[in-house]
Amino acid sequence: MNKRALPDLSEAPKEARAAVVCKDGFTMSVQASAYHYCSPRIHDAEGYLEVEIGYPRQREPLIDEYVEGFGLWIDKDDDFDFTNAVYPYVPAEVVLEVIMKHGGMIGGNLPNLDLSNISNNEEE
């Protein structure tokens, strides 16, 4: 099955998770379920490789390329409100990078992230 195929929506939607709050005050909604732009596109996955971010408190260049419409009708230099936008299929490792850039997470809820794609930087 295509990871971005339409999901079975027979199950009721889940309540949205509380926005992630970072130490420096940065916030963003991070959601994943059968109703969100994520992979896998199911409820309560053991781990999500990609999630949907929405409405960051400020523009965050690490996620610019994922904003809905980027490269189509939105250019990085456009006068576009990146804080009033949805960012579909953002890789879990990018979410972690954003959180770490802003001092770590001090509040809110994340879906279970599958971080198996992150390489171990230890020398062998």
C-alpha cells in the first residue's frame, strides 16, 4: 500500500495533541493519525516516520521546504505567513532537530516518532 494513500476513516478522529512548547518559547502543533499528513497514515502507530506540523509560533527555516505549496505557489522569498500554515510529511528526525534547536521540549505532546533513520555518530 502506498504510504500516502487515503486511510480508512471509519474510526472516529482522535483528539488533537497539545502543541509542543520549547524552552525558548517556540511552539508548533505536531500531529499524526489517519486524519493527518503523516506516515504511516494510521491511528496510534508504534512510530511515525513523518508527521504533520502546523502553525509554528515563528518561521522556522528547518521546515520551510515542507510547507504546503512550497515550490509550487510559495517561494522561500515570498511574503508568506509561514506561521499560519500546515507542513505535511515532515520527517521525524527534522522534528527532533527543530526541538533541539529551540532548547528542547518543555511541554505539549508528540506522537510516537520512529527515529530509526538517525545514524549513530559513534565511531566503530
